[in-house]
Amino acid sequence: MPADASRLVELSARELRARIARKDISPVELMQACLDRIDAINPAVNAICARDDVRAMESARAAERAVMRGDSNLPLLHGIPLGVKDLQDTAGLLTTHGNVRLRNHVPTTDNALVARLRRAGAIVTAKTNVPDSGAGANTRNPVWGATGNPFNPVLNAGGSSGGSAAALATDMMPLCTGSDTGGSLRIPAALCGVVGLRPSPGLIANDARALGWSAISVLGPMARDVADTAWMMSACVGPHPMDPLGAAAKADAFWPLPEVDLSKLRVAFTPDFGTCAVDPMIRRSFAQRMQSLSSVVAHCEMLDWKLDDGHRCFDVIRAESFLAGFEAIYRTQPESLGPNVRANVELAANITLSDRAQAHLTQTRLFRQFQRAFEHVDLIVAPVTPLSPFPWHQLYAQRIDGIEQRNYYEWLSLTYLVTLSTCPALSLPCGYDEAGMPFGLQLIAPLHEDARLLATAHALETWWGASSRTRPDIGALRRTPRPELREIVTHPPQWTGGSGYDAPTLTAV
């Protein structure tokens, strides 16, 4: 065990699991180190919301006993602490969605992904913060407050998986879950310097999706490097009887990762898909990375695309999804919905069947356009975000490069156009932008080629080496709590017990 126990949390999830197996460390020591890191750092970023300290320690002690007994076939993630996005149900642990209506909601069962990860040995430790109802790419809500970017807590951490990204960047958790509709895994991963994978629809079962056959929203893994992400992905995949899109997938397709020869890689790139507003600074950062990449791959070409009709397509499909999830609440408790959710539901009221048919036609054409491109290239690369992080108190980016954004989510168009393609996409940390904030590349692969995407991302991460990694100043975060991140809290949880264990185990931090 390291002399400084606080350094334990900085090891990769794979290394932690290996040390547990060798009895070099105990799952109890690891859990305590993670809880100590949360105590020390979370006041500066507000990434962690509900905690489950007592049950997490009980689970860690059970994991320790299994190791000491010499149990055979310990599960893949045995003893690894896990952060769960607060949109995903956790049995006996607050799941609020950052929404006032659910501020005291304690589910009785896990969602399909959480249940699968528990079976794989992961220990649910805490929930990670989200925007109100997951709407928007700035993690802030009236229940828990805002999540600050670990590299500058005055700025936003992205969203909707912003709490997960910030928790990973600050080593509070070795693994976290996320979800992605318009970029909710990829954007916070890029802004916080970690890895987020939006998988092909159906690879990770989702038994809670309101529109069971819709491919717009997926669940996915988040970690601090590509290898940990692939390792976690191998524990996530598999069908579920309540998910009609659930696909059979073999865990060993994702781990261990095969080697990829970058000198044979064919790459196409685009700074904006011919239609997205992108800040000049991000364009320069992206161009520098593409120039560097072109020196090592077999082929690197610019995509001459103009995906203008993708914006209206996403408007319609997103609104349809929000209408399915929130229309009844909008009619009966509209005051409980945040402005972003209300905007989507109200947009849906004016959408016709003709609009929906046209959106479906457009999405199908976009899918086929991406797939035809992959007949000639192996990978498409784009920026993840169009600008460096903006202040968290600003709800969304209203203007980019002088261009007014039509609504609260148009600034996500670099990622939501890829969502429409249904292709798997990964946010790969790639150094800093000119403002000194993390910069991420969006790597896109053909549908169902998720394993190949992860292997290619790992090869690129290895090639870029130390220049790809970004780490926040943990010492500065430790010294500087940010109580202002909670200034927007108007409806804190009012825990009354009833989950089968003492109320103090659920604490707002």
C-alpha cells in the first residue's frame, strides 16, 4: 500500500482491482480513501450528491472477507467503488434527478445498468450530480446546486453527466456511470479531462427508457483513461428482457483491448460538420491535433459535409422523447419542471406527424451518410464542444463565434449530430485548449464497432502520451471550498428514513 493513503485513489481502477486480488490493499482501505477524498474535495466542486457511506463500507468489508477466504472467481470489478449518475435508480439510495418533485425519492430497485455493475462486484458509493431532470449540458439544479469544473470551479463541468466527470477528474471515484442523449457523456468528459463513451444503442441495456425503441438515449461508462473505460464496458454489456433494443454482446470483445496499428488507420475529420458554430480558439486547437495526427496515420482527410437539416431533426426527436417522459407532469405539476424541460415539452406540442416522419427520414439519411463514409475510413474525428467552459451560473452558451444559438441545446450540435447517426462516439482527453482548460476529441466509429473504437482510442491515447493527460490542482481544490455552488439550492432533500438503514448515511455534501 502506498505510504500516503490519499494517493491510493489516483491509481487506475484496473490497478486497484489487481492490488485487491494480490491482497496488497483491502477494499475497506480503498473505500475509506475514496470517502476521505470526497470529504476533502467535494466542497470545492459539488460533484457528489447523495452518499451511501454505511452500506458502502459494509459492502467493502464483505468484499474483503471474500478475498481473505480465497474465494475463487471473484467478479471483474470486485471491491471497486462506483459513482452512479443521479438519473439512474439505486435501491435504497436517493435518486432525485436534480428535480424538486423527486428530492426525497428512494427507489426500491436498481436500474438495469446499476444492477449489472453490482453483480460485477462494484460497490455503489454515491450519486453524482446532474442538471434538473438531465436537461442541458450545464450541471446545476435546485436540489443539490451546481457542479464546478475541477480545473476552475467558477466554470461549468458540462452535463448532464457533469457530476460523474468531475468526480473522476478529482479521483473521488475510480469509475462512474453516465448517460447520453445530445452529448451528456461526451461533453462533461471533454470539459473535465476524462473519458466518456456513448455506445451503440442496445449494447448497454436500459430498462427505464420511456420510448423503448428510441435510439436517442443510451447509458455508458466513464473513467479516467480509455483502458479503464473498456474494462468497465466489458462489465456493462448484455441484453435485458425489459429493453427491446438490448443486444447480445460478449464481454471479451471489449477487454482485453487488442492492439491497433495507427500507421494503417484511415481518418476523416471535420471541425464543424459544415453547420455547427465553433469558437475560433477551438478550431485552432482542433487543427493542431489533426496536423499532429496526420503525421502518424495512413490517411487523413477533411470531410466535406453540410448537415444543416440535422438541427431540426434533433429538435423533433428530442422533443418527442421529452414529451413521452414529462407530458403528464407538465399537465399536473408544471411548476416542478425546470425551464429546459418545459421548453422541450412545449416544442413538442407544435410538432405534427409530418414533422416526425421528416425527422425519421433525415435521421435515416444521416445514418447512411456516416456508414458510407466508413466504407473508406476507419474513424471520424471532430471536436466535442464548440467552446471552452463558460461560467456555471450561465445556463447555456447563448452565442458562439458571434452566432446566436436558437435554444438552450444548439451549442451541443457537434455531439447531437453524432447522436442522430447512432454511431458509437468517445470523448478522448487531448491536452489543453488556449484557455488552459481540458480539450477533448470526439472519436466516431461505425455502428456496433464499439470495441474497435475503444482499441483505437487507446492506441491514440498511448501515442499522445503525457501530453493527452490533464489533471486538476487537487491541493488548490482542497484549500478552497466553493459554498457558492450551492447558492441555487431551493429544495434540499428532506430525508425521513424508511429505506432500511439510518438516515445519516444519506448526506448532502
